[in-house]
Amino acid sequence: MKVLIVCTNHDTYPTKSSKTGLWLSELTHFYDVMVKRRIFVDIVSPSGGNVPVDERSMDLKDECNALYWNNAEFQQKLQHSLSPDQINPADYRLIYFTGGHGAMWDFPDNSALQNIVRHIYEHNGTVTAVCHGVSGLLNVKLSDGSLLIQDKYLTGFSNVEEALMSFVSEVPFYLEDKLKEQGAHFTKAMIPFMEFIELDERLITGQNPNSARKVASKAVEELFEK
């Protein structure tokens, strides 16, 4: 059994000098759950190659972050991620989109990734995402032409959380608004940054970085107990 994790390649903001990219724990916390269940994991990114890590997420006091950051195999996968044209969707039972602000630039309009999502979903696979990674589900169309997220219950980084991060002027859109525009039923925790996930059949989404491990646990449940 194999799982495909999607990470961003985008590392710049329009005006801020600080760099963005992947939010590290959204990868490591999910990856850790998979590794412990001996599930094979591949990492893909929109362009392939190096996955930049948001400097604000480099918290190595987080034991899980430290464990994998210092792991040669993990670093190899992060620095040499696969590109979508190297992926055969039939190989995967599950796809997971990590976040970090970078995802908002290179996930929503990547047709190759959208095709992978559609194939996995339509062949009874599970589609999962966390935080800004949920932007990877925008614009995904199923074979009948309908949007994947239309009428689905899901969550993602909320407008309130975006405002509290003070990055509103930098982001290309509000994720919560865009998801609602495409017909999704957006849900969120009462308190910002609390762990929160939403499950709608084979679609599992997490609201923020603190939700990545719970998304992974739920995904494993779906993979093994169905």
C-alpha cells in the first residue's frame, strides 16, 4: 500500500522578504503516523525537486520535526520530490496535501495534480489535506464535470486564523471564501488553531497545523478498517 504526499515548491511572498513554503509539522506529523504503520510514502510537488520549508515552521523542539529533519532518507525525499508526470495514480490508495502558505500559489491551478486526485478519488481512494493544503482541492473536477468539493463538508485554514497570522495582505485569496464559492460546506473549530478535522466519506480535511496528526490517524483508520 502506498500513500502520496503533496508539498509546495513556492517560497516567496509578493512583498514580505521572509520566505514561505511547506509548514514542516504538517508533513512530519502525518509522515510519522504512516511510517509507524509501515506504509510506503512518496512525496510529489507541482514542479518536482526541492521542497522549501517555511522558516517560521522550523520548530525542532517538536520531537517529530527533529526526528525527521535529521533523517537522511526523509531529507532525500524532501530535496528530490517527484514531479506529477512521474506519478501513476493507480499506485496510491490515498493522497495528502500538506500546507504552508506556499501551497496557495502552486496548488489550485495544477491540472496534473488535479488529474491524480480525480483518479484516486474515483477509484475508491481517500483524499486528505490540511490547512492551506486544502487549496489543492480547489478546481478539481470529477469525470462527470462536477467539482470534487461541491456539497462536501470540509475544513481548512479559516479567515479568522489568516487574520490572526497577519498575512492577509500577502495571500492571493482567502481559502475559506474560495472553498465556499465552489459549493463546499465549510466547518471550523470554535477556537482558532485548535485541532479540528472534518470527514465526508473519502474526504478528510484538517483545519490548521495542529490537525495534521489527527488527519493521518483518521486516514489510517479508513485505509485499514474499511
